[in-house]
Amino acid sequence: MSKWFFPDFYNHERIESKVFYKKASSLALPIALQIFVASSLNLVDSLMVGHLGETELAAVGIGIQPFFIFWMVLFGFTGGCNTFVAQFFGIKDMKNIRKVIGFGITVCLIAGVAFFIFAMLFTESFVSLFTKEIAAKELASSYIRIGAPIFLMLPFTVPFQMSLRATQQPKIPLAISLVAFSTNTILNYILIFGHMGMPRMGVSGAALATVIARALELLLVIIMVFGRKNIIAGPVKEFLKWNKELAIKVFRNSMATTTNEVSWGLGMTVCNMAYARAGITAYAAVRASLTIFDLFIMFAFSIGDAALIILGEHLGRGEKQYAIAASKKFVKLGLITGIVSGTLLLLTAKPLLSFYQFSDIGWDYAYKIIIVFALTMWVDLYGAIMITGVFIGGGDTRFAMITEVGTVWLIAVPLAFLGTLVFHLPIYLVILIVRLENFIKALIVTKRWVSCKWANTVIKGV
């Protein structure tokens, strides 16, 4: 019956597995390593702040929320732009790729200025949404204000790095990240604890270290793209020559992905508000667990990015049946990776948590949260590959947006508040019921995937 309703999904060309997995791994592995470097160094940073105490760890967890939301804006908009970059790369149209990059930078910079102004003027009001603890509020406010220049740097860095990936050059962003994040970790050690003659700055030192590392990252991007005359480099005027028709198409596609990512990010931020109301110890356990979880979930985003790049390349050339066949292999790869990653997370949870300065209750909470994450990781990877890879690669951003926004705000957010404020469940049980959202989302995206309505060539007529 399914073959009768969805013939495209079953009647497609065969792909040579060896060739496919070689290309997919050449893209996914550098991206995975880049995310791993970022996540592992974030873990080190978290451990450093954690040594200061649970209040400081919770404060940084609150302080990073506006940066997390801004990252979702950038990731969402550049993700939508990359649908076009990947498809233009399929036909080797570098001039239009530069136009898309330039348009992406323009929109991201406008957003960055807005976030910078917000960070300087409304920090206390924002922080008060998370906690009433005076010490935590002061530390979080300081972290946000010192880190505010990041909002003006990432609008240049992220579009170029994402475009380097979409043009199948993931090793360049990897090299940049290795230098930038390593620098961040070294500076954190110096500034947080006051080594090498520097004053002990604590949480403020962590924020300053990040600003310096992000400035270095931007400098390296400029050098690697323009200094070394990369294929995406060109005269500045070519990045500003986007016409109305291209801008409208990219904007519509990218606004769907931006709404998707921002709504998801805001949803997670609101969930964090609920978790923070469970107390400093509970929220510190959540932040530590999420930092460790990020080390292992990296494969979802690397496989999703590889899917976007490869599917976009072939759809740009009009090869729909190849894209459908390739999507199946990506899903299979993601499910296997999810099971393996979840197992590794379970095995390494206790050693990793032992580095944190937790009370007995905090340690117990964090360990149980990690068990929840580990047992459900496979469904995380499945949903991420579908949303960020398959659907966005095929330009089906509107459906991805409706699905993500709907499940987060109608399921995850209400369950977070019900669990913490109404039923007063232990924090690990709150996390468990919130993650039911991922299973419902998986059912929805599977139906869309099988229908093949996601497979579109968006660069036609541009």
C-alpha cells in the first residue's frame, strides 16, 4: 500500500554505498570534529566555572541564554541560505553563491546590532526571568554585558563558515575552530583563576576570554577566505549585488529556518526558566548534563549538515531520485550513530561528572539526567537529520518550521512547567517527560519524508 501512495520513495536509483559513504564521511567527519572540539572545550570551560561553585555555574548557564538565542538566529538564517549555496554549488555558480553570502551577512548583522543594544540596556530584566538569587543575577548580568561584542562579530563569521561547509570545504572551519576554541580555553584558565599575573576575574573572565577568542576567529575567517583567495572569495561588490528576486527567495526560505531555530531556541530558553525555578542545584545539574550531552550529540548536526550539502548539490542539478536514495542512507547512518553515541554517553557519564564540584544531590540529579539523554539520543539524531539536513537541503523549510515550532511550544514547554511548577517532580523526571516531544516529532517527520514532498530545486528561475 505504501508503495502505491508514495512511489517516489520506493522507485529510485541505486547508489553505490562505498562511494556514498566515502563522500558523506569526508564532509561529516570534519564537521563532527569541529563540533566535538567546540563541545569538549565548552565542557572544559564549564568545569572551570564549576570549580567556582554551583551559583557561578548556574549564572553562566543563565548568561549564555541570549547568546544561545542569537546563535539560533544565525544558524537558522544561514541554514536557509545554505539551501541555495549547496544547490548553486551543484551547478558551480560562484557569483550567485557570493550574492547569497552577502545577503546573509547583511540580515545577520542587523540582528546582531539589535541583540547588542538589548544586551546593554535590558540585561537585568532578562536575567530576572530566570532567578531571584541576587548573586546569580549579578554574575549573569556581568557575563552578558562583557560578552556583548560577540553579537557584532558572529554575523560575519558564521555565514562564511557555513558557506565553506556548503561548498564542501569543511576542513577550513575545523582548522579555524581548533585555534579559536583552544585560545578560549587557555584564556579561560588564565582569566577565571588569575594565572600568569592576571587578576582573578571568575565569571567575568570567562566572558572576556570568549570575546577575545571570537575576535581571533573572525580574523582567521578573513585570512582563510580572502587572504588565501578561496573559491567563495571575490570583490566586495559581488557580495552586495543580490537582486530583489534572489533576495526574496532566499529571505522566504531563510525566514522559515530562522523562525524554526529561534522558536526552538526560545522554547529551550523557556524550558530553562522552568528548570531554573527548581533551584540552583537542580539547574546546575541540568547545565552540566547538557554540556556533556553536547559532546555526544555532535554527530546529529554533522550528519545533518552533510545531508544538506549532498542532497542540495544533487537537487541543484535536478537529480531528485538520487537525493531520495541518499536521504535513506543518511537516516540509517544517523540511527546507528545515535545508538552508539547513547551507549558511549552512559559508559562515560560517571567519569565526566566526577570533575564537577557538586553536592551529593546535584551529582545524583546530573547522573540521572544523563541516563535520560543517553537512552533517547537516537531519536534526537533522527529528528535533527530530518529537520536540519533532509528537509532544509530540499528547501522544505516551511514544513520543518511548523513541525519544530509546534512540537516545542505545544508539548515541550508546557510539560517543563507542569513538571517543575505544578507537579514538583525531580528534575530528571521533568527532563524525561519533556523529551516525549522528540518522539512525537519523529512520527510527524517520517510521514513527510516518505511522501518525498521535501525534495525541491529552489534555485530554478533565479
